[in-house]
Amino acid sequence: MNSTPTEDLLRVSLQEEAAEVAPAAPDLADRVLRAGARRRTRRFVGAGAAVAVVTALAILVPQAVNGGGGAGPAQVAERMDVVGHPDQSPPRELIAAGGTAVAAWYTTDWVEQPGGDRILTSTYHLYNPTTGRYGQVPWAFVAVAPGMRTAAVLEGELPARRIGVVDLASGKVQRWIPVDRPVGGLEYAPDGKRLLATTYAKNPDRTFKDKPRSVNDEVLPGPDPSRTGFGVVDLGSGKGSWHDVGYAGSEMDRALVNSREDFGWTHDGRQVHTTDVGTTSYYDLSGAKTSTPAAERHVGYVIAGFSPNGKLIGGPMTDSGRIESAVIDPVTGETKAVVPGQQLLAWADNRRLFAWGCDPAACSGKGEFRNRLLLVEIGKDSAVPLSNFRKPNDAAPGRWTPVFASRH
Amino acid sequence: MDADQQTAFREFVRDRSSALLRTAVLLSGGDRHAAEDLLQNALVKAAGRWHRIEEPEAYVRQILYRQQIGRWRLKGRRRELSVAEPPERPASTQSGTEAAESRIVLRAVLGRLTARQRTVLVLRYFEDLPEARVAQQLGCSVGTVRSTTHRALARLRVLAPELAPLERPEEPAAPTAPSHLEATR
């Protein structure tokens, strides 16, 4: 069948446009694997605690926000416990819902070093309850304690020789905890009383000119995985117990491991886990490898992890082709519910989650694929926007990553 | 993923991501940033299921195509996109320049179609898939593909009247009667 001139023009036009598209970023595979494989699970004080008392905080419930990227002023309304700022990205003022808040956020940039190495440098902004805003801090790594009164920090360049405990209200270091081994990552235990520190011989965020790798025909500095193990630091006494744990898998696996592969707590706070080359391994607190705990059997790579009551796990996007993620039964592995989010990040309570996504009621055009922080709820198709869309602009960095902590 | 799978995944991304990105940019109406998000999300999904995927390119492409359609379904009645301003009528005297300007005009108005219309046009006229394959990729009927294509082309002609003179004499320049247009195909 002959085509019409419009169709011919359309063909040529599409081909021209496609030909002008610059190649994909050379580190795309790395980014995808990091997003998929690394679990930086945020745990909350939940076991045994009753649902936190809901104080009547003034909240902002956004009305129909323009999906084109700009947002109209948020409207104030009395509602439960949700604090959102859909006009802000990255956030300037506190974002919170249920028992959880965005306690900090960070951006990352590759910074060239003299000599040709590069360092993936994080810039953190930590919540200050005195001002009600996030303020930039100089630390290379930040973890916020349950209750959001203190944070554990590491100085750059990593790995660090001591752990600082910072008071959020003043921003000052209350004390320094010396460590036996150099530390590159931190995570608070669910009870908030211990810190899990991942130890590294070299900076896990540095890539090395003398370890080059070829990406898309370009030669770039490459990673040099140097994780040595982990330590558990008791915050009360400041004492730590340190354990050598090598990478799981063969020497060949080591070539494929991310250089930053931190340990994380299991939901019950009794073991730790890490994911080397896509497989998750578990260890007890003496550093001995164990089999997968039954309760963790269906936990995948999704950051959100267990709900506060332990009855549900945040899951991956479904196969449906719609923008939605599964919520999974940890005992059976079955999908119990589906929520309208692209990536589930943290539980606000036992029914609601923070997620990256795009509010189906408000997205259109360019707004469709840029994502923003949403609050999604089991049983609801709609979502509450909590931040503006992440996009680069002159005034602020584009891609920010939230750090969650429980508010109480 | 085990070591072999991760190697295979990296090779797949290294070899195919630029081609996939080109398609994603067309699907997004020219928005590269949106296209990068779209592609990255699709690759994360593929990585999560890598050990079960037989044809990675087909799998990732289907996710790219269907993300659009899925959103369309969630939204119900769609508003008009207004990604691009209506282009000015180009003043030109030579046919070569006219053709080039028509292509620029066309690119701008593609952004103003619905995601579903644009997806179908990209699959039919850039990926050059037959109607039955488009239907299979999008999970709809061939009839739907056909009618969406007609409406999309008609919409292009409405949004870019400059294209009208290009049409053959027997086809209407202004599609006031869509059913008539469908019949001519």
C-alpha cells in the first residue's frame, strides 16, 4: 500500500530526531544495578511500640498540581499527619507522613581528582528541627537515629577513623566515637541503640585511574572493591565489636562487585545482610555466615523493606505495564496489594509508603516521567505529592535522594 | 544475578542503551530527561527479572511502550498535551526548504499528541512494525491500532495545516470528517 506524503514526512522526521539523540550515559548499567541491588533499608522503632501519638500538625494537602513541572502554591488544610511541599525539589522544609520523615537528603556528583581518579561525592542536607528546614552539612556520610534527635556522621575522605554523633537541633558534634577499623557506611539498628558500621580499606566511592574499565568504548577510572567487614558499635558505651567478612562468591565475582556494598540490619536487628553481585548473604553478629532467615525469605531489593508491624514488605513494580508496585506478604511471598508508585522507599505506617512516582491524576506531558516523592496508600489509586519533580535547574541540584528516619 | 548474568546485563546495556534511548526520546515527544527516566526505570525492572528474560531487548521495549499506555489508562480522559507551542507558519519558496520546515513543524506537533497516539506512530513509522505487531506490543486489538493511527495522523494535519498541501488531491486537507479519512486508507 502506498504511503501518503504525511506518512513519509513522519518517517523522515522521526528518523532525524532519533539521529540527533546523544548516546546514553556510560555508567547507566552501574546506576541500574545500584538502584536494583543495593538495599539501604531504613528501619524504624516499631516492634512493640504502639502507633505513635498523632499530634495535630498543620499540613499541606496539595490541590491539583500542574503536571508540567511547576506547582501552584500548596493549600493548607487540617488533616492528619502529612507534611508535604509539592512546590519544593529538593525539599527546603520538612517532609513527613505517619511515623516517618525525610530526615536528610543528599545529591551525588563525580568529582575529578588530581591524578585522574574520581570520587562520587555526596552532599548532605540534614534536617534542623530548630529552623524546620534542611541545611547543608559537611559530612561525607550521614545516618539519622530513630527519633530524629541525633545523627551519626563520617568525615571525608572516606573511610573515616571515627564516628561523630551530631545533635540535630544545634548541628554540633556531641561526641566522637573512635573505631578500630576504617568505616565507610553506617546504619542504625531498629532499636536505635547500636550502629552497624561497614568497614573498607579504601574509599568505596572512589574510582581509580590505575583500575580502568571500558564503558561504551570509553576508558574510565574503575572501582577497587575493598570492603573488609563490619562492626557493631554500642552507642551507650561507645564500644564496638569488629569482624572480618570478605565478599561472597569467587574472584571473578569480585571483579563485578560494587565498591560500595554496605551491610544492613535484618528486620529483627539480630543479623546483618549484604548483597554482593546480586545475591544476598546473611551473617550473625559475630561475623559468621548464616542461612537466610525465614522472615527475610521474600525480601527483595526494594528499599522500603518491612512495614512497622512486620506484616508486609514493599515490593517491585508489577508486570502490568502500569506505574504501580506490589506490597508483599513476607510469609508467602504473595502480592497482597498494589500501590501507585514506581519505587517504594519507606513505610510511613502500616498502610502508607513514601514512593517515587507520578501522581496519575496530575501527570501529563513532560510531567509523566519525571518523578517526585509521593505518599501512596494501600487501597487507594491516588497519591499525595510530597515534593516537586526532580529536575535540574540553575538554582538547585536535580537528583536528590531522601534519607528516612522515624519521627518518634 | 550471578556473575555471568551481571556480565550479560552490562553488555546488553552497553550495546543497546543508546538505541533504546532514541526510541524513548521519540516516545517522550523529544524530552530527553523524561526519556532517560523512562529507560532507567525499564532497565531496573529488567534487571530484577534478568534470569527469567529470554529476549532482553524485546522485554525492555515492551516496558517502554506500555508505560505510556498504562499511564494513559490510569488517567482516563486525557487532556491535551501542550509541550510545544503551535509552530509559526514557515514562509518558504523552495520545495527543499519547505520539506525541511515541514519536518520541524511535525516534530513540534508530535509532542502535542496524546502519549498513546505518539506511541502508535513511533511504532508504525519509526520502528516500522506492522499493525499486528504493534497490537501485540501494546496489548490491544489491531482495530484499535488502526483507528489510533488514523486519528493521530489526522491530528497532525489539524495541528500543522502546513502539511495539508502535501496531500494528494483526493484526500481532504482538513479532516472535518474522521470517518471519511479512515475510509480512504
